[in-house]
Amino acid sequence: MTAAPAIPLNPTLNERLSAMNSGQKMRLAVGIVLLVAVGLTGLLMGRDAEWRVLYSNLADKDGGAIIAQLSQMNVPYKHAPGGGAILVPANRVHDTRLRLASQGLPKGSVSGFEVMESNRFGMTQFQERLTFQRGLEGELTRSIQSLMSVQSARVHLALPNQNGFFREQQKPSASVLVSLNAGHTLDRTQLAGIVHLVASSVPEMTTSAVSVLDDSGKLLSTPNDGLSGPLGGGDAQQLQYVQQLEQIHSRRIVDMLEPVVGRNNIKAQVAAEVDFSQTEQTSESHKPNQTSNASAIRSQQTVESSNGPTSGGPSGVPGATSNQPPAPSSAPINATAAGAGSAGASAAAGAGTGLSKRESITNFEVDKTIKVVKAGTGVIKRLSAAVVINHTTVTDDKGKTTTTPLSDQQLEKMTALVREAIGFSKERGDSVNLMNAPFIKEKIALVEQPLWKQAEVQDMARSLAWPVGTVLLAALVLMGAVRPALKALANPPATWREHQVDALVAEDNERPLLPAPALKTDDPLLSASHLALEDARKLTRDNPTAVANIVKGWMSGEAAS
């Protein structure tokens, strides 16, 4: 009998690999390479998603606006350590920037006088003056943007170069472009404040040299801004004043009745008729003649002349004593008829001695009163108030909600409160109409966004896509290529097992005699065949080599040695 090839009973890994065919070796190599590639890819891509900087060094106002817009666009974002930048996924940086730019974001931070700190050596006078102008414009822009109604602003200054050789120097001027928040307006006082702010910040600039425009190109300021009052404008200012007046009265009504009927249960509107015409009235009045004691003398003139010698004429040496003025007349101012007669008699008596003439002229002040009345502009001619109050809502113990109208007494009391709140005047023709009616509540259907469209879910899906995909691909490679090769490596082929059996049979080793199995005669249930079968099983378990040799001999037809 020829000897079988020597094949070890416990082969090593190299021996098992050498026993595999080329196809099995190829599948094993390809499976291991793919498994390593999938593992490396999953390790690299399974990390956090790559984030890149969208914008950095943003102002707080721009940062808040950008974050609010990113939330509406369903773009995931996060802040860099320290909050100095906003990060978004790397594959959405450019698209997000373009979409934000279409909405005017970010607006950019405004630089003030800090630009003067970067002055380099060798700057010309023109560059230094231009840098100062840019810094001044930035500071004014910051101040204007701090107003609640202003969303953004730009200031342009025209500062002419002052030269002492020119007799007439050109004055500086400024233009301000403001963009207002939605639903906000600038009243006359705010416009005057902006104009004064700019004019006071630039030397020798007047308020008439400042122009304020809005983002639609409409001129908001007038040459008289800052000098005229809140009513001294054109039709637009008058309309704005009327609107403010109506809003004030409406707010008074709501503030008065809201604590009684509840919030959002009252609507009030007030219409005001205002007279902007300017009238001026002048009146002159005279009082009747007064008595001599109460009247005031304006001027008095007395003329006295005589012809012929008179006993009462001046005499003596000419000098200071003889040049005295005539004595005042003793006749009363308002002489009566009797007095006039006596005066004529005395004149006639004096005529006997000579001819004399005396004239007396007295002017009295005329009592006159001039009154000038100038009516002011913006006088309220009439007020009309319309108020609607919701029905009273009552909820019982069972949770059922019912609405009940207000009583007539409650409506009368509320109407009286409204009249007092707006300053009701019957002579002026004011009117108040208060109505009680149920409010219709519109049911707003909230459109729930699908789960797969939410930014958080999309971000989580993107973060889990690579790990889950890597695991699935690795399992596929492992089950399809690596596992069959490993199974073939663990289980040697049948020819290999036959060679092992032949080697076991060909071995010429001394086999120890096995002791005879002990018969259990005390057990009547076991027969001799059962005992023989049990002994054969025990022999197979204890000495498998001897049993294999016996079986081999049976198969080859040779007697067992």
C-alpha cells in the first residue's frame, strides 16, 4: 500500500491559504480591500459635517437679521467659538451668500473716526482731509441709525476747501438718505432733529443746506426745517398732524376701555376735522368824552395881545424880570355860559382902558383801543369717534363658552367715558357712536412643515448618512466577499479530509488494547445488543483513530489488524 501524503492534522493559516483555489483567494483579497476602504471612508466622512464661515466680524444688528433669515431659509447654522462668525455647511456657502445679498444682507458695519487710527506715514493733506470726512460721515450715520424708526442711513457731506484768498467762501452742505422700518414714519420733529444733528456737527453749515430723502427718493425735508414749528409745513405735514391727532384720541379710548372689556375686545377710530386757515382780526374802539378831571391834556396854547396903554402891561427896565411869560388864564377849560359871559364882561371892562385880545387853545388825548386777534392754525373743528366692543365671553364650569351682549346701562357708561376721553364738545358738533357686536375670529390654519423639510431633520440626516451608509456597505462587502472566503478558509475541502483519513489509516502506530467493556448483568432491561452498541459508542469517543482505521479497513476489504 502506497503512503498517503503527509498532511498535518492542525494546519496553519498559510497552509490553509495555500489549499484555497485562485478564485477563493481573489474574493478574499478583494473583500479585505473593499472592507478597509469602506472603513476608512466612514471614518473620514463620519466626522462632523464640514462647516465654513459665511460671514465674520458682523455687527449685532446684521448678525441678528442674518440668523433670522437663515431660519426662514431652512439653512442650518452655528456660531464659531467666541461668536465672531456664522458657520454654515460647506456646500451651501455660496448659495446662501447670493440669496442673502438679494435681500440686502449684510448691510455692513459703519466706520467712524477709527479710520483716523490707520493713517500711514506720508499721507497728503488731501488724503488726510478725505479720511476725516469719511470718519465724520460714519459717525453721523451711526447717530441717525440709532433712531428707532430708521433701519439704515447714509450721509454725504460736501465740505469745500476753505481758502483765505477767496472773498466769498462756499458753505458746506449735506445729504442724508434714510431707509425706514416697515410701518414707521418720521414726523416733523424727528426730521428737524436729524437736520439739526447734521448741521451742528459741521462748522458753518446751516439747516437749509441739509436735505433728507427716503429710500424711494422722496424729499422729506424742506428749506425751513428746523425753523418752523410742527405745523408750519405744507399739505403733507398737515395730513401727518391730523393722523397723529386721530391716533392720540383713538389710543385714549382704547386705554380707557381696555381694562373693562379686556384686551383685543375693542376697536376705536377717530376722525378729526382740523382748520389750518390763518385769520387775523383788527378792531379799534373809542370811549365817550370824559370830564375835565379824567381827561388828559395833549397840548395847550395861549395867545394874548393888547393895543394902547394898560395898567397891567409890563413896565420897568427891560431885563429878566420883565420878560416873564404871561400868567395862566383863570378861566376854566370847559367854561359854562355864565362863565363865558363874565369873561366877556371883563373883556369889555378892559376895553375901556385899551384894546386887548386873548386866545387859548387846548388839545385833549382821544381815548382809542386797537385790538389785533390772530387765530392759530391746527384748530379742531369737529371730532367723530366710532367704537366697537365685543360681546362678553363667559365660560361655565363644564368648559362651555358663551357670549352675551352688554346691557344698555353699560353701553351708556362706556359712551360717557369715550366722550370724556376725547374732550367731547356739543357746541363744536362732535359725535360718538358706540356699538356692541360679536367679533368674528378667523381660524388661521397653521401649515405644518413636513418633517423631512425641517432644517434640524435635514441636518441630522446629513450627519447620519455617511455612518449608516458606511455600515451598510461594509456589511454588504463582508457578507458577499469576505464571509465566503473565510468560510472556505475555515473548512478544508473534502479531498483534504480524505487525505487526512488515509494518513490516519497508513499510520503504523501501536494501538493499545482496549479493555473489555463491563457488562451490566444486574440490569435486566438491557440486552446484550444494547450493551454492545453502548460499548462501541464509548470506544468511538475514547479512541477515534482506532475506529477510523477499522472503518477504513472495512471499506478497502482488508481485515483489520
